[in-house]
Amino acid sequence: MACGRLGTAMLTVGALLPPIIVLIGSRLPPIYPALGVLGWTFAAIGVVQVFIAASVLRGARRHVTGEHLDVHGALTTRRSLAVVWGCGLFSTVFSAIALWLGLSTAAEGQAGLVHHSAAAWAVPALALVPGASTGVAFFAGRRLFAPPVSAR
């Protein structure tokens, strides 16, 4: 039951994140093309990781029927969430770094100072959301699908 609710919440985050990033990202100054393409590509990969983590969580409900837990399926779910979190964290870090470097070299004001709008601060912060949400899915999945304790 908790997997379904968390998966649905992550689907909502994954669906709302792209339009918000595009809306705020349209107000950014021009970014060096290579850094912009790299940053936006890794941001898109991070959002895809959110959808993958949500589908893994929503599909994990089939491993529990009544009082029975399919141990092999639960361990596969835990491993899958770990891989998704690793990929989400990797893409999030590279996206945020590329966008931040692109924005720091985008426009220099007087005396070499870079002046950023609120959008320039919000977009790299939003680029960190996929890594955080896949981390939430990983740790929630670890807690929900704890390995069985053998009886002594």
C-alpha cells in the first residue's frame, strides 16, 4: 500500500518537474552550448530516473500478497532502487555542475562580476530534485522490503 502511494507521489513529481524546469529555464541567460546541452541532457536523464523509480515502487506491490512476501522479488526491488538511485544521483550531480558552470560563464557584468536572477539559482536547485527523490525511493524501499530475519 505504501509503495503505491510513494510511487504515485513520485510520478506526480516526475510529471511536474519538466514543465517547471522549462518554464524557469526559459528565463536564463544564454549558456555556452556545450555546457547547456550537457546540463539539459543530464537533467532529462534524471527526470527519467524518477519515472523508473516510481514504476519500480508501484510494481513492487505484487511481491506482497496478504501475509506472504516474495523474498526474491523484494530483494530484486531493493537492488533495482539502488541502481536507479545511483544513476539518478550521477545524472543530477553532472546536470547541476554543467548548468552552474554554464550560468557562471554566461554573462559578466561590470568589473567581471556575474549577476544572476532568481531563475539562475532555481534551475540548478531544481536539477537536484531527481537525485533527492530517487534517494527517497531507495531508502523507503529499503525500509519497506527489509531482508527477512531468520528464526533461531
